[in-house]
Amino acid sequence: MGHSSDPNVTPQIRSDHPYRSEGVIVGGNSIKTIAWILDEYSKFHGHSLVVVTGKPIDLGGSLGREAATGRGVVYATEALLAEYGKSIKGMSFVIQGFGNVGSWASRLIHEKGGKIVAVSDVTGAIKNPKGIDIPELVKHREATGSMKSFGGGDSMDPNELLVHECDVLIPCALGGVLNRENAVDVKAKFIIEAANHPTDPEADELNFSPTRVRTSKDSCGTRRK
């Protein structure tokens, strides 16, 4: 696979030691970037399937891997809601982040009858109190690379998304987005933490009210209040 070595998107693999790399960006990588990383590693140490996850199928990837993390988030959501006698159908959701995890979680929640009232990515945020048509949003974003100009919702300030009115808030992007400044204003009844540590320690100290599930790759998570 031919490509230019861009230190912003591909690792600089050390030639002196396998399984060590420098400058790897762990978040926001596309399947194409993962293929580049595998190719870069293979230049020094030969082809190895264990170097990266999320590979294309024809390079040794797993069927279902693309949707797996988002699907796990939905399983965690269903498990938490079931404890309170509720289900995804009819509940309102706000999802921060529309990359691999957020987009798949959104699709699956939409399929199960959940109403996603606001969603954001790096290009902006949109809201629709009647529910966003997620399949149409996915098509729009794939065609334009952005949420801007999507006709199925109104634009909103991304900073207001985390405190937007909803039943379930799912942060799927960066860490530390729920902090001392905004945690007390969160209106969601439940939070499913699908990003890496979206609630920072200062917000934890505030003991703000939503019931939270901290998800991980290995388990549905530990319920916290």
C-alpha cells in the first residue's frame, strides 16, 4: 500500500524493537489510517495481525469489528435502563461524538426506537426535539464530511450539547468533557460513558445526580452514582 508518511496520522515505527512505536494517535483513526499503521509496521518487522485492531477485512480484520464498540455501548445502555424498568424505545438521547463509536451507537439506538434529539462531531452540532433521522444524517455526513447544512435538524452550540435536555447522555468523543464548570448543569437522568474518562475527577467530586455507567472494551462497565 503506497502512502506518504504523515506523523500526524501514522506512527513512526521503531526499527530496533517490535511492538514499540512513537507518536501513535489512539483516538479518531479511520479504517484507512489503521491500514497505514499496519503497513508502516510491516516495513520493519513483517506482516503481523496482532499490531492493530480495526483492520480492513482483507488485511486480517474481523467481521463486525467496525460496529462492535458502538454495539457494546448499546448493550450497556439496555442493561442500565432495564434495572429501572425502562428500555431504549421512547427514551430521548444526546450523543456527543459521531465517529466510529458514536455513529454506530446512534444507528442502533435509532433502530431500537430511541429518539436522538441532539448529536455532535468536530464539524458542529444539531438538534431536533422530534428526533433526528440517523440514517439520513449518516448519508449526509458521508457525502459532505460534515453535519453542516443537514436539513433534518437545527444547528446548536456544541458547548450546550452536554447540558441539553434528554433522558440519556452518551459522551463518545474526548475525555474530561464533563467537568466542574458544566457537570451540575447536566439534565440527563442517565449517562453512558463511551469515551475514555469523559468525566474528570473534579466533576466526580461534585457527586452530580445522573446515574452513570462507565463502559470499557472488556465489560459493560461499573455502575456509579
